Amino acid sequence: MSLRRLANLGWIALALAGAPAAAEPAAPATTPDTSADAAPATTTLEVDLGHLELRADRIVAPAGATEAVLTLDPDLQRTALDQLRAAHPVQGAVVVVDIRTGRLLVWAELKTPQQKSLFYEAQAPAASVFKLVTTVALFERGHVDPKRRVCFNGGEHGIYRRHLEPATGPDAACIPFSQALGLSKNAVYAQLVNEHLMRADLIEIAERIGFNANLPFDVPVELGGLSVPYNDLAFARTAAGFEDTRLTPLGAAYLSFLVANGGRGAKLSIVDHAGDYHAPVERQDLEQVISATSAWRLVRMMEVTVHSGTSLGAFSDEHGRSYLRSIRVAGKTGTLKPGPDAPTSSWFTGFAPSRRPEVVVSVLLQNGAVWRRKANEVARDLFRSYFAKRGVKGVTAP
């Protein structure tokens, strides 16, 4: 059976350097080399992430003749599952990542046995979350300054040819680009993309970030998929997240992780130990993916989302105070119904505290015609649970 097929069934094949073979093991990934300079022999251990067992102090998964102890936090995993059930989506998933270690704290999904998992292949439209990628391209390829003022009119629910040019007249509104991400102003993005970016620019940045490839992770998981059209109007729509972009929940988490980590990638992990394998204690940092300047600018722009933009209401109580009190959150929302018979994809990805990041939360809800919650509300309550458990003053569990 192929590795991709195993992933779709909730299985992963974990390469264990120097580990002994389990009972009836798969064929070794490499042939042992007995020379003096040979690397340790590598064998393959299958870990079944489709059958997690929540115990009092740990979460485990079957792994051949043994079991794998996962990095997941049992309390936070239970909270995520409860939040998903309360939201009543058609399907939904939550990922939480400890930024300091690269270890997953939550890997939770709500689906029927007939539904394909949202975790492994990018199926859901990226919606406005893709604006994170476009923003990097505008900074690094278009050389757009965050202070650049852009005048626009409309564009809340779609992009049309008139949005490719600056708006004039009494109905035009003008804002700095630094506000456009948090307010999710589609027409601002359409205009700047039309003026400053070529198709190749967006493709290069997106693929550098990891689109159309797998994430650096224990499991073969796609970050997202991208197909960029040549037509100028279709290109603007794609860049704003309306068309031709797809994302996995872990992919959305990784976008936030990159921003929180100053633009540098890292290997993420979900297996703590299995057999003789033990995951590295230190986070395994990778190359610089986006510039530190772009990452810092994005932190500020993502803060707008929560503190004055599209998620202000979700993160504020009935008195207008933040549920997270002194904890500043950076995030990005996305909402898109790609077709009349398709569910509405509701996204939130973000991290906190935004200036000293500890944790990333990514939520995807595939909502039907009748729905109870949006992704930013589920994410808010996961942040509340995380920080309340750590005794942050004024923050209460939901």
C-alpha cells in the first residue's frame, strides 16, 4: 500500500534511525551499511494516527507490535474535541503547535467514517488565509510599504475588474496596507497585486513557503495546493484567496508558525517516542523561508485581525474586554463557500502571545447551511484553555 494511501487511512510510516525492527516489519527503508563510516540502520515503523487512545496522562497510537507515545496534550486534545462537537460542523479539524519545541499539542478531527480526512491532502479552499502568502509576495517581490495608502470601493464578497484600479469619488475608502490583512480588504489586495506582482512572483513565494509539497513533519501531510491562472482578474482573485488555493489545517498552522518564528522554518513532530526511537529534545530549525522583516510586519498586521479587525467580536466579551486579557493574539480568518452545494470553509490560524510566541492554533470548520460557530470562536476558546491552565491572570477556561 502506498505511503499516501496509508496517510489517508490515518497511518504514518516513521523512519527510526538505529531502531530494531518491530514484529513483521515493513522492508527497511535503507540497506544497512557495515562500513566504519556508515550511518545507523533505518527501519520503518507504522504509526496509526486514525486510532488515538486518550489516557489520563498521555495519548498513544498503535505502532506495529508496540505503541507510539505522542506529543499531544491530553487535556487540550479533549477540549479541542469538545469544541468541535459543540460547533456541529459537517466536518472539522484542530491543530495546536508548541512554537518553542515544534511539537504538536492537538491533532483533533470530527468526521464521519465515510468522509475523507482533512489532515493529509489539501482539500478545503484556503480562502483569505492565503492573503498571508500574498502579503509576503507584495513585501518581497512587489516592494510594497505597509504605510502605502490604497483607495478602494467594495470587494467584500468578490473581486471584479473595477477593483484592479484605484477607486475615486465620494464612495471610495482609503486605508494603509498595514490594515488590509486584518480587515480582509479584498479590493486592496486585488489592486496591489495587479500593480506590483507577476504570476511568477506569487508562485515562487508560495512554493518557497511550501505550497504544492509536503510539510517538514513526521507524517506525509501537504501544506497546501496552488494553481495560478494567467488572466489578470483571475490572478487577482487567486491572490486574494477566492480561487485555486487549498490548505490543510497543519498547513495553516505552519503559516502562522513561520511568522511567529521570525520567518524560519522548523520540523514539526507528533511522535515523542516509539520503541527505541525518541524525538529530539530541541526544536529542529530549518532554513529562513521569509525575511525577518516580512515576518515582523506580518505579526503587526495579524494583530489587527484580533484587536480591531475581523475577529474583534469573537475575542471580546459582552463588556468589550478581551477574553485573553493581557495576552496579545495575532491571527488570520478566512471564510469561503466555493460552490452552491459545498460547505462554507471557516478558518482561523494564529498565535499568542504575539510578541513572545508560545502556541499556534489552527481551526478549520466545514459548516453546512445551518451552523453554530465560526473557527475564530473555537480558536479563542482553545487559547483560553491553554493560558488558563498556565495561570495567566484574568484568563478563564471556556
